[in-house]
Amino acid sequence: MSATACGAGGTGARDEGPAHASAVAGAAPASPSPSPAAGYHRVDAVSLLKRDPAVSAAVKHELKPCGSGDDYPVDVSYGDLTDSDRSDVVVNVLTCADAVGIGAYVYRESGGSYRNVFKTEESPVYAEIDQGALTVTKQVYSRGDPISSPSGEDVVPYTWKAGRFVAGKPVHTDYSGAAGHEQPTPVPGD
């Protein structure tokens, strides 16, 4: 069984892991395993960003609720990136209008508080946790590309070494301009 989907951040297909056992017909019951979020501690990402001096004034200015509610344009992920006792926190700040990433940050728990250990504010950007590594995706646009249709993307993996994130080899992907732009096929005999 294979599936492909695009995430809300517009960063392409995601590797989301195996299907839940109840979704697979005839699957054998899974043996219990430890929760991947054993060190997970939910944080108030908006407060964390507002208090962080490393977050630029431009990003803080955009950090406001979308619409009339109190729903902020932030995506928050928790996972082990830095071998800390608690899960690290990855926060992406998006624009309200088109969900374009304007900042990505990683916070590590240390001494009861979280400190910024990574940031990038080169929009459009989106950071994720992928198999224990930090992955940063930056959409690439050519002149005339609409915000919804980048020409490609650069993906850079980062690993935690000696107390900091170290960039790995980037991967660049050029998107096909043909997909979604085909002319209708004429009906034979017309």
C-alpha cells in the first residue's frame, strides 16, 4: 500500500510512517511499544516566540491571530533532535493569508526552560522532524511564479553535533511545470 500527500506547509510529500493497525485489514495486533512522546511537554509556542530575542521584529509583527479568533499561524512539532531529556520543540511561523513559512525555530529544554538552538527566517521556509533529524525546506521561485506554484525546493537536513545543528548535504528538486497545466485531450472522432 502506498500513499502520497502534501502537507499544509506546502513542502511536498511526507513520510508519515505506517498505517494504524485498525486501518489495515487482517493485520496482526501490534505489540505494545513505548510512546514516542514520553518526554513530550506541550509549550505555549506563541509566548515562547514573543519572549525570544532571537526572533526578528518582522516575524513578531506577523505573529498575530488569523481572522477574528485567537488561532495563531504556528505549527508546532515535538521530538528528539538534541538528545535532551525532554522533547525538542520545532515551531514554524506562517502567514495567515497563504500559509507561507516566514520563520522556523528549534527550542531545547535546559534547566526547566526552553532556549533557542536554531532559527531561520529566510522565507519561504518550513522545518520538520524527520527520523530524528531536523529537515528545513525552502521553496524556490522563478520570476513570475505564483506563491502557490514554486519552481522547486531546497531541502537541507541538520544533525545535532557538539551542542549545535550542523547542515548536511542539501537536495534540490525542480518541479515539473507540466503537472496541472495540461490541455484537455480531444475526444476521438470530434
